[in-house]
Amino acid sequence: MVENVIWPAYLDVNLTRSEGRRVPAELAVEEPTVEEIAKAVKQVGYDVAVERGKTYPREHEPRGQVLVRDADDASKSDLLQATAAYLGAIRA
């Protein structure tokens, strides 16, 4: 069983790549929450667990993390791109 971690910083348009963003700026959104990310990942088709008290190593404020379970069939970058696309649709 593979668990992938998605931090809100990975999808935050206000951050640069060196600050932790891992998707193109066109797909990123402003200050994504773990609840929004979890909803988007579920729409992609994976089970998730939300951990709210976690802090991304490059940040100082805890924003939480989303654990994606059983994502063996997709690479992490594909998972992040699909999640970002659904996240943008949720926000629209």
C-alpha cells in the first residue's frame, strides 16, 4: 500500500517552486485548504485521510496534510496535476 502526502503548499499559487509549489501556476489556487484538497482527491478516485495538525517543513504555520491511499497506479506528479485541476473546478 502506497501513501502519498499532499501538502497545501504543493498547490498554492502564492508560493514559488523553490518555496514548495509542485504544480504549474496556471493550475494552482490561492491558499488551498486540506478539506478542499481531500474533496478534489476523492473526485479523482482515491481514499484520503486528513491530518490537520501537521506543518510542511518549509512553512511555520500548520496547514495540515492529506494522505492519499492506494495511489500505486499514478505517479505523484500525475496525482498532483489531476488534484489541482479538480481543485480549480471546485473553486470556479
